[in-house]
Amino acid sequence: MQIKLLAVGKTDHAALQSLIEEYVKRLGFYIKFDLEIIQDLKNTKSLREATQKDKEGEMILKKVQASDALILLDENGKQYSSEDFSDYIQKKMNSGLKQLIFVIGGPYGFSDAVYQRANGMVSLSKMTFSHQMVRLFFVEQLYRAFTIIRNEPYHHQ
């Protein structure tokens, strides 16, 4: 199985980018992982919120194949403990799925079309984080999930 993280907009904080890259590198020891950035829309001040979500949604859906499982990182999604998230990842790997795609939307979330295509939603917290921070938190939790699956000493209970 391959795991991909799609994220709308670039990370412009060098320290955050460095940490994200460190966890992406670590993930490479466990699974084929790809972090793909979808370019920010230009001239959004003149766009309504719904229009911006629709345009971002079109760009997201162009990156998804019919056979992919699409999981939205959304504040209304299911919350997992780190152990439960590792079980979730293990079950996805055992299912024979070729590609699991997680996606972080733009500043206003996801379009209706993206919600309709989604196979599930995961919430990292009830709190709201910047989209840039969510990238770091997600790749760290994914790395943690693989260390739990492999019974490695990274995670302490």
C-alpha cells in the first residue's frame, strides 16, 4: 500500500518544513509515502468562500483515482488514540488497498463534492490548528502508528 498526504497551500515556515521533512524521511523506512502540495488559489479576495472551496475541491479530486481510499482530515471526523490510529492503518494495509490518501483542505475546508467522494474523515483534535501545523501533527502520528505496528520503542503508553 502507498499512503499520500494531499495538502492545499505551501508551508512557509522553515522550521515547520524541516520537521515535516524529517518525519516524511522516517516514514520511508516503513511505507511508500508521498506528501503532495496543491497550489494555493490566486486572487481569492474576490472569491466567495463556496467558490474557493469548489475550486480547491476540483484540484483535490483530480489527484484521486477511483480505486483510492480518500480520508479527509476534518474537525468533524472520528478521533483516534495513537494506538487506535495504528490499528486503523494496519487494517487499511491488510485490506489490499493500493493507495490511501489523506487530505488537508484549504482555509474553509472541503467542497460538497470532496465530502461526497470521501471514504471517511479523521480528526486530529477538537481544537483548530493552522493547516501547516496539521501537516506536522499528521506525519508525526502516521510515523508513530508505524512504530506501534512494529512494536518499536518510539511510543510510550
